[in-house]
Amino acid sequence: MTLHDELRLLPWSGPDGKPCFLSTDDPASHLSRLADEVEAHQLDSASALVAEGLEMISNGETERPALEGLTTALIKALQATLRVAASRGHRLAAADLMPSEGGDPLQRAMSRID
């Protein structure tokens, strides 16, 4: 088993909305691979939303309800992307690269997710 600070933040929440973590020494385990696939899908979706958003705002004719829907989708995609970044950052042993002042930026970002 991994140490507590080596738990992997999974790209989904539990039924109560709290973060889910994985403790494994096998990055090729079924659950690890599933999490990798979900993360890749989340990042692809965020990329597609950015492209869609750029197209919508460039035409100048998009109505407010459509922009509001896009904004909501982009916020959710950004939350998922921040979760992926936090998970991957922790797994990269980035603690040595973190600034010592002001606390852990990944923790600050995670406190805003969900």
C-alpha cells in the first residue's frame, strides 16, 4: 500500500460529493487505468468546450441563454481539469517544487473544487 500522502485523487466524487482516493502500488491496476481513461475524457471534453466557446463568441450573434449554458459547462470542465491537475501534481512528487510561502497551491485549488 502507498503512504497517506501518496493517495491518488480520483477524477470522480463519492455519492456524498466527497473526493475519492485510491491507494495502490500498481499504476496499471484496473481502477488506475479507469481513472486515467476518465481523466483523458475530461481533458478532451474541456478542450472541445474551449473550441466551441471560441466559435460561439467570435460570431457575435450568440444569444445570452446559449452563453450562460456554455459558461456553466466551462466551469464544470475547469473544475474537472483542476482535479486532474491536482491529482497528477501530487503523483509527480511536486512537493519539492512547491513554494514554501503561502501554503500548497494544489490544496488551495482543491478546496475550491466541488
